[in-house]
Amino acid sequence: MTHSLDVITYGEAMAMFVAADTGALSDVAHFTKRAAGAELNVATGLARLGFKVGWMSRVGDDSFGRFVRGVLEQEGIDAQCVETDPRYPTGFQLKSKTDDGSDPAVEYFRRGSAASHLSIGDFKRGYVLGARHLHLSGVAPAISSTSLELAFLLAREMREAGRTISFDPNLRPTLWGSEAEMVATLNELARFADWVLPGVNEGRILTGSDDPELIARFYLERGARGVIVKLGAEGAYFETNTGERGHVQAQRVENVVDTVGAGDGFAVGVVSALLEGRTLPQAVARGNRIGALAVQVIGDSEGLPTRAELDALEAHDAHDRSPAQAAA
């Protein structure tokens, strides 16, 4: 079957103002404007690697909404399913600057945003099923009850059509009514996924264990084909329903600039490699690489590489490995 898109995803994009100086956000006078949003970051990374990507959302009829549309056009992301809603605004956020590798402070201004009014009415079946892969995160389902309904509809339709699905829990506890609701809902959504990509701390919340093998087993027993548990500086653990398992070392990073977006970069690496037919260890290694690139720059997506940049990095790695390592 010929697909019009390689990947479809949906979520909320916001204008993001990144502090020019370190310190409390209340004391910062100058900011740089960028675009932010977990699913948009993944869409951007995949588009830069040459995949045909569609992104579904709603933006306001305002300057921030026009800014988001400009970013989509610049990155080559298909926006046929991005609606302009004149009733509600586009959200935005403020992000602090850190110089010690710690997580920056982020303040969100998204309540009542246009994207929070996403619903099953935004579902265009022909467009969605024209994609061969669906990527979901736990952020978009958390922004409203109607957006949550859309997430489950997308997952069911793509699963029934035989498409593949990846799911990054990407926990945002403040967006949920309770932790119990978050855990139950996201674990139910994960049942539709072929590939589940939790961080080890997320796994502890979602499964009750911080053992990567037990986290993986939890989702494998619920129908996943494979689980990749992100371990931060220790790399990642993977396991499949066929018994393949292993650990992939992290990419060494000398200077961590901004940790936000690392998980989205990891998803870009894994999903892109799997869609190319790479092995799971190769996919995890690419996830580690792109995640490492993401934390070395200010901004959520600025470190995501183009295809030429990624090819050069992977060729350099292959050249540097010894014959014994290459055969491993």
C-alpha cells in the first residue's frame, strides 16, 4: 500500500520564550522566541530526517498561532489537519536558562488554549490512515478530556488498520486530576502501542518498579512488541516480545546545556531507525545519539539533526569502531 505520510502525530504547540540570562524568570529582561511541544519536537526531528510527517492540532487566530504555522512550513511538516480556532488563544511558555546542566524552570500559560479544544471532531480518517506510523505521547491526552478521546480514537483506528504505533509516556502530572488517573489512563493507552518508550523514573510511577527489566515486562505482558527504557546517563535498556534484550550505552556529553527535549530527541532516533528497518539495538543507539544532541543546545528542537548531519555522525561512529566492536 502507498502511504501519503510516513508518520502522523498530534498535540499542542506553544510559543516558547527562553531566558537570555540565568536566574529567576521574574528577574529576566530578555527572551528568545522559539516553538515548543513534545509531539511537535518529534514531528520536527523526523521531518528533518526526510520523513513525510503530518501533525494535527489547533492554534489560535493570533500572532503565536501564525508563528507556529510558520515553523511548520519551515520544517516541511504537513499542516492539513491544523485548524485555526478564532475562539481561543495559542498557548505559550517561559523557560529559564541554566548553566549547570540542571533542569530549567518552565512556566506554562496554556489553560483554555485552542489546542486544548482538540476533539474527535478533528479526526480525518482518510488523512490519518494515510500514514504508516502513529506517534503518541502522554502530553496531548492530558490537556483536556476531549483531547484524550482523540488520542484513544487515533490509537484504535491505526491499530485496527494494521499501522505501527509508538508511545512515549512523557508524564505531566500537573495536567492530570490525580496521579492514579494519569497512571491508569496512560497505561491503557500504552496497550495500543507496538513500541513503548518510558524513562526509568516514569516507569517507577507507571508500573511501581524502577527495575528496567520489570518495567519492560509490564508493557510486554500488555501487548507491546518492544519496550525501551531510558536510563539517562546510563543509556537505555530494551526488550522485545521475542526475547531479544540488551543495554545500549549512552552517548558521552561534555556540556549539558538544556535537558528539555532529550526524550523527544530519543523518540526521533528510535522511530526513524525502526521505520528504516534498522535493528532494535541500532534504533536505541540512534535514540541515545539524538537525545544527546538535544541537550547540548538551548531550545527543545534546535539540536535535532538533518539527514546529512546524522549520516555524517553515524558514518564517523562506524569508522571509529574496531572490527571486534563492529561485529558485536
